[in-house]
Amino acid sequence: MIKTVEAPDSGYRFIPGVSQYSAGVGALPGFALERVRFANPVPLRQGFEKIAQVLKAAGRPLSAFAACELRSPAPFTESGFVSFNAEYTGFLKDWRVMRDGADNPVARSNVCPKINPPSTPSFYAFSYTVVAANAPTSFVVAGSGEAPEGKGNYRDHAVRLGDISPEAMLEKAKWVLGEMERRMGAFGGDWSQLTATQLYTVHDIFPFIESELGKRGIFRQGLTWHLNRPPVQDLEYEMDCRRIHTERVIEV
């Protein structure tokens, strides 16, 4: 079983991951996760300010911030990704969501649109907890590309590095699908319980869309395929998924 940890004053528990994000979050009993998508991506600092306003309006503390979906201009180098993560986690530390010596509780995906990318790293969506008696279970599984995390770098551990042949893409997809299953299992979840699944790649998935995605039952609730790249150079395929019953879109 994957260990989960309750985040202080948050209404959720999380799967410890790497310093920049957790591997997933699940609402505690008496709480539910809600998701807000921005109509257009909002630059990082402005996005944090807007999220704080939404949380305040909902009567929730900053610590209720549970997950986010980012969009970046282009895949980072390994060193560039480290620098960006330091900037991002700086906001979480200022909010006391990420505390000294403790794991980062906030789940995250961060991908790079091939068409009309933002000019700077930006928020696409975020999720937070609300008080909700007798609510159905809700969770968010963080994005994962085809490389294990916490290894110091991605390049040396990526599945079929540099290979985008149909066979290699299938192997990458299988690895990521397995990671999605492992993470959602920490919250007692499976594909049949999801309300949304998102896939990020610029490569052809049709050779395995039925044999690998279809056989898992992903299409019960539909699949959203974003023509996006993972956030680090040399990664080619990423997914995230969630079980959230209340979602809305806001203009900024």
C-alpha cells in the first residue's frame, strides 16, 4: 500500500512525492475537492493571487489549496526545471502550505502546449477542498511522464529515451498507465470511478488507444487529449486523472 499523509489544516491527505509536488491528493471525510479552470492561462504570480481570492471567497484557508495544472512555454532543461520549481515552491512556502522539513502536499501537472503556448509559466486550473458532509470520495492524481520521479534526473531513467516509434510509445504509455493506477489505488480508486482523464503528448496514440486505454474503461467518462508536451526535454507522454464532482470555469 502507498503511504498517504494528512496535510495540516487542509481537508486532504496526499501521497508524498518529490520536492516540487506530491503524487496525488484525496479529500478527507467531511470534505470534497472542487476544481476551477481559468478561461485563459494566468501567469504564475497573478495565478497565486487569484487562487487566494477564490479560497477566501469560499471561506477556506490557503492550506486548502490541493492541486494545480500548469502550462509552460516549452519543455525545460533539467537545470531549468530545477530553477522553475524553486520559484514555484517559494509561493507554497510563503503560504505555509509547504513547511520546512515537511513534504510538499500539493499535487501538480505542468505541460507545454504545442499550439499557442503561454509566454510564461501559468496556471490552467487548480483544485481545493471545501467542507462537504457525506460527500462522495474525491481525489486528484498528479501528472506523470514516462520516468520515475525522485531519481535526480529524468533523462537517465526515462522509458525508451529518444525513441518515438509506435512500439516505444506503447511502452511509455503502459508505464504511465501503471503509475496512474498505482497512485489512484492509494485513495481506493480505479478507472471506473474517475470523472476525468487527461493525456498529454504530441505523438500518435491511435495504435494503442483501444488496446491499452479502451480496455481499462477510460472512455466511460471520456478522454481529454491535449496536444502538449511534458515539462522536461526528452519526455514524450504524460497523463493525470481525477475524481471531482464540482468544476467551474472563471474569467480573469
